Amino acid sequence: MDTTDSELVARVLGGESERFHDLVNRHTGPLWSTIRGSVSNVEDAREILQETWMRAFERLDRLREPGRLRSWLLSISLNLVRQRHRRRGVVEAEPNEGLDRFPDEAREGAAERAEQKDEVESMRRRIAGLPPRQRQVLDLRLNHELSHAEIASVLGISAESSRANYYQAVRKLRSADDSPTTEKR
Amino acid sequence: MMNRTGCERVVGRLDRFLDGDLTATEQARDAGHLEVCATCARELEARQKELARVRAALSGRPEEIEIALSLVHAALEERLEERAVPRYRLRIVARRALVPLLTAAAALLVLSLMRWTPFGTDITTITSLELPSWNVSLPTGTSLLGELEEAK
Ligand SMILES: [Zn+2]
């Protein structure tokens, strides 16, 4: 990665506001899937994503450690998700919530790259079946590549608990996978 | 063929190995074993592939990301424009180079050359002028004197 987050943040704060677009490009992917996985409809997810970035833009000067931009962004989004759930009266980390993460995709383009896609889809379903905390930790570790210490601070749990949840998730996915995929090499 | 206990140890903590969660010594020791033990190496490879699949599944759908991304960029663009340098309006108090006037707030805009086109009018009738930038051209020899204020 040529430019670090810290450098980009410094440039934005130094007056090159347009560089903020680069931060958006860099971090929206993982953020999107996390938000998308936490709310039940696409519109909500889009709003939260936008709000996350707008808040980040307005408050960028308050980010003390620019190197931790990713976990900062995540904290903002997860807060927004929580607020939304509260407003809608959704119980936080509701067990079903993850199932909505990957809604049916029967629409356009479903035919292409079928096999590879099937594999990803079936993995998505398996992930959706994990307990919410495990799913969350798995996402932060593998999708956002946060350290267990960072995950701990984002989720307000201990690093040990982050590790435990992560390994449990990995083990569960593997055992669910054992029969067909492992044989398939 | 490696000794069973070595294999048990390595496989037993393979997830932690992959997560970079072992001490440097443990990591090095297991790496050494994995280099020479085909059985464990195969297991390692399988788990790496599995993790890659999990990663792929965790990442959002590209079509969705693309839409979301374009919405964010558009919103940001709007925000950036709002923040952009304020536009100014020149409230004209005098035309043609007259005696330079008092106020510190008074700004003198003298720009030479070229024809003045904006409203397609004769400069003597303008009372207020919105400045799209600092480069405003007036007919040769003319000048405007006025007060700059932020245009809303
Ligand atoms: Zn071995």
C-alpha cells in the first residue's frame, strides 16, 4: 500500500479535503459488508454507511491515532447500527439478524461463475448460522483485519474473548465443512 | 513420517499458528515441522484455503458495494462543495478609478484587458457583482470600487 491511512488523514486535515475520497475507496468494502450484515435492509445499510463517512469527515480532526482509522470507522458504524436497532426496537445481536446479511440473490447475474459462487454462498449461509458474537469477531478479524486487541476495544470485550470467539467460529465452520469440501480438496 | 506428538502439537494449535498468535519460538518451531511433515503441511494448506473462502464470503457483494460507494462519493462531493471557499459579492460603490476610498474593508478590483461580458451590460449600470473567482475582466481602463461581502 503506497500511502498509509495516517498520511491520507494528514493530507485531508492539511486542506486537501478531496483526498477523503481515497479513504472512502479504501475502506468502504469491508465497512459495507459489516453494516450490511447488521441491518435487515439495503436502504438502512446505505444510510448508515453514508452517515458513517459523513461523521468521519466532520470529526476527522478528533481522530487521535490516524493509524487506527479502520477501527474508528467501525466503531462509528456499529454505534449507528445500535442506534437504529434501538429506534426500531430490535434486540441487539438478535440471532436471526445475520440471516438477512445475505438475502436471496435470485435476480440478475445469478448464473455466472456458478460453482465458485455457490461455494461462497454456502459459506455465507454457514457464517450466518454462527452465534452473533462469533460472527462479529470473525468479520472484524478476517474482513477488517483488526488485531484481537483492536476487536476488543471496538466491541467492548476482552482480547481473550475475541480470540476465543474467533477460534470457535473457525472450528465450527470447519466441522460444518468437513464432509464435502475437504474431500474435494 | 514425523513423530506423532510433533504432529499433534502442530495440528492442535494450527489455527493459532495461522492467526499469528503463537510466541515467536512456538511459531518458528511449528514452521520447522511444517516444512518437513507433508501430513501437517497438507492440513495447513486446507485450512488456508478454508480461511480464504471465509474471507470471500465475508466480503460484500461487489454490485452492492459499487452502489453504496457511489452514494458515499456523491454525498461527500456535496459536503466538499459546501465547505469550499466562500463566494464573494462586490457591492459597488464607485465606478471607474476614482479617488481611492477610505474603508479598510473596501476592495479594489482592477482588472485590465478584455471585454466585460457578464450580464451583457454596460458596466455603469451594475450595482452588485458576484465574483465567480478572483479573475474578473473589465474593459481596459475601467475599475470598480466596492465592498466585498460573502455571497450566501
Ligand atoms: Zn506433522
